[in-house]
Amino acid sequence: MIRQKIQCHEENTLGRDFIVGDLHGCLPYLNRLLAHVHFDPATDRLFSVGDLVNRGPDSSGVLALLAEPWFFPVLGNHDVMMLAFLTGQSPFAQRSPHFEVYGDGFLSNGGRWLKILRPENAQIKAWIRDLINLPLIRVVGQGVSRFHIAHAQLAGDTVDDWSDTRLDHPEVEQDTLWTTQRFIPGFDMTGNGFDAVLWGRGLRADLSNVREITGLSRTYVGHTITVLQDTSRILAASSHVFLDTGAYKSLEERPDAARYGLTLWCHQEDRGWRTQGEKILDVRLSC
């Protein structure tokens, strides 16, 4: 059903490229951050690591961004769960037999907003159309300025890692990494390459054994909430930058809510910002 696994973009020579962590319906946070950095829709681009929906206050508002020409998300596991729930079938056809994880898991993973909203059929069809056109991986630019966007990880699995060369191969849509079966930490069962990009936590879970990944340009990911002891720092490890800092958790009644928030990163400036309310915190990489 998903029409293209990888989409490529030219380098942005006119403006800046921003990448936002897992939104989960936290549209007010995003609007505040975009205003803070003076985002210019005429020249700037906004990439997203996915998980547009569920758990936050305005999933439908975030989905409306799919109509904007400057917004470029990848699919997150929550977005794929929504797509499977709306269509009643696996977004990966017969390649992924785990419909119970995707479609059947949508409501129990924060998707009840959809039943409360009760959207019209035309709106549902528009969401399906927009979601099936989103890729799993975005490749932006080439050379030293190149970067990637994915939801969970492009490395750290029990099979070969993705690399720039592999992503650039003309037959990448049919690469065996998509269909190779393996146990996926985070998915907690056997899955394939689709599941690994959407759910994998192998890299993030084993930071005591961080390894250099050669041949893979910087890759921005989310999926696993990662807030360091120094909240002004973002984790960077093994060519990956982890941008999910738990936006929706900052809205919960919990003593550590202030540690969480939504993070926006500027690739060209190599710096970021986080908000969980009126305050905006400057953030940098951990290394």
C-alpha cells in the first residue's frame, strides 16, 4: 500500500532545514517553536521523524500540515497504525503479517481521539491518501551536507546496516533488507525491514556498546523518548541524532513533566530548541 519507501530531496540552497521530533498531536508546541526560529515557509523546510498522531491534544491539526508544501514527514509507527486501522489491512501488504500490532493496536496506543472526533468519510479518505504517500526514509542532499530522516533507526539491527551507498542504489526499493526476517528489539518479536525502521530500538538500547557506523551520513530519528541528564543536550550516537524528547509527556501530571517537551533542530546551524510551555530552551548535541 505504501507507495515509496525512500524519497530523495535536493540540498536546500535558499533557506534552512529543520527537523522536529515526535509530534504526537502537540501542534501548539510546534507553532511556538516555528515562530521562535522565524521559520520562513518560502525558503525553509520542515522535516519530521514521524509519529504525527496520538497521545497529544491535536492529532488532526498536525495531519492538516500534510497539505503544506514545506512539510516533509516520514511515517512513524503510530502513523502506520492509523493507516492500518483506517484501511483494515497491513500497509505493507503480505510483507508484514503483524496486522494485530498495527491496525488492532491503534486505539490502545492513543488513537481514541479518532472515535471522539468522528471525522467525515471525505476526511478519512484524505488522511489515507496523504499517509500512503509518505516514505519511511528521506535522503536530503549529498556530500558533507547530506542527512537522513527515519522514525526509529537505520542501524543497530541484527542484520546489515543501511548505508549511503545502499540507500542510493537504483534498486533500493527492492533491497533484501526490507524483507529479511529478524528479531527486532523494541518490536519485541520477529519482523522485517519495514518493522525495523518503524520500531527498532537495538541501537538506542545498547549505548554501553556504541560503535562507529561507517558510510552512513547523519540520521535524525525519534521513536524512543531520550532525555539526557543535561536537558540542554541531545543524544548523538552511531551517526544517529535522537530527537524524541517526549512532547506529550510534558502535558501529563507528573513530577518530572518539565524535563520533557518538543525538540526542533536546524541542520545547517547544528543547534536546536525545546519547549514544553512558554519557555524555550536552547539545545546542542551531546558530543
